[in-house]
Amino acid sequence: MKSFGILLALVSAAIVLAAPTPTDTNILQFALSLELLENNFYSTGLGQFDDQAFAEAGFPAWVRGRFEQIGEHEAEHVSFLQAALGSAAPQPCTYNFPYTDPKSFAALAMALEGVGASAYLGAAQYISDKNTLTAAGSILAVESRHAGWISSAVLKLQPWDGSFETPLGLSGAFSLASEFIVSCPSTNPPLPISTFPALTVSTMTPSAGYIIGLTFSNPTGASPTYLAWMTGLDVVFTNIDGSGVTTVPSGLFGTVYVGVVSSNQLPLSDASMVTGLAIVEFPFNSTMGRITAP
């Protein structure tokens, strides 16, 4: 599980942009930037790990075959968005992914697919053209299917996190993807995001009531600070003390996104973000009763 450390009025959990509101072109450029990253992830990873490598890692033969299909989906998403943007399309960046074997590849794939789905969901509120919104929703649904399959069939975890998916704002989602980007062409259009310091959590699989440590820089000197736990359409805040620790709240399930913020008021905004996001996991088994929001 350590490998996870390497991943709309009702949507109160989304981190909203301060200003200006991004255009549909901005949103498509942002989406293409994520799809280019995913496309490179699958093409390079599958090129590195063949059928034998997956078999030696304990995966049945069909696992790599499904990953090949997912890779084809991401390539089609890239082609679709490039055609929609034309000359305004950003070009691929140079990427670096920290997988070392098929197991860490699968774990990172789950994180990337989950972030992709949450990014599309969070961006939906900014899309004005209905055709663009429908296309984005279609990709979102496929990304969610990918994440559910990887989590449940491949990693033997949960297929979903709860009754609602978690929307992420553009800056929050990109803070998770940017750790795999080495450099981008200078000619690429600027994305409608803010950048934040990285956040490191002492454990990526915490339990309710545990005290966990947080490592981050606070260049603005914001005080007090809180850890925002983003789950479904809800955000739970916990206090961060002077030594950089906080207590894990109860009622969290599956994939939860966390970030240090300077305010415990909703909605969250880029102005209140002290750090980018990190991913923590609260696995649950199939015999568990109905999952309710915290």
C-alpha cells in the first residue's frame, strides 16, 4: 500500500478557482494535459513490463490485456482532445513515473485514474458548452470504470469509495499529477491553475483516531492550519498542531484526498490552500454495511 504515496452547487468539496473563471478551451487544455500524462504512463509502463513480468508479479494473464485496453482508451482521449483544440492543443511533456514493477505500476494506475475522474468532475462546473460537457462526462465515466476495475479486480481493494465521487478543483488535481512531470515545452499554453508546496503524510493508510504527521512548507506563514479531508461531496477538517500532526477523523472510506488549508470554511478556494494534495486510503471489505458520509 505504500505505493499510493508515489495518488455544481452541491459540490462543496471541490476546490474552486479564485479568478478568473476558466474558459471551455482552458478546461480542454487542462484535460488534454492530464490525458497526455496518462497516455505516456501506459505506453512506457506496458513497454517496460511484458506478459512474463505481470505473471511473475502474481497477476493472471488478463490483467495486462485489460491495461493494454485502458492504454488504448487514453490514446483515444488524447486524439479526441487534440482534434477539438487544434492549434491550441498543448504538446506532451517529459514525465517520470516511480513504478518499479507491475504491482507499483498497477497501484499508480489506480491513483492516476481516480485523479483523472475527480478532475473531470471538478471541472464540470466551468464548462459552458453542452456538447463539451457531454464529451467530458463521457470520458469521466470511463476513467471511473478504469479506477474501479483496477482497485477491485487487480489490487483486490474496494471498487468505489462511497455514494458520491470526489470532485477536485483544477489546481488540486494538477498538484497530484505534476509530481510526475519533469518539464513541458515552453510553447504550451498556461493552465488555469495555482501551484502549491508538496504535502507528505506519514502514512498513506491511516486509521480513524490515529495521530499522523504532516511534512510541508508554509511560505505564507498561515496560522492556524487545518487538514482538509475531501471525501465524496463532503470536506472534513482537523486541526494541525504546532508540531505538524493531526488526528484522523472517523467515517472515511476508500480513496480520500487531503490538503493543508488556512481556513475551515467552505467552499475551499485556491486562496485558502497552503499545500497541494496527497492521497490516503481507507480500504473496506465486501461484507461491510452501507457506507454513509461522515
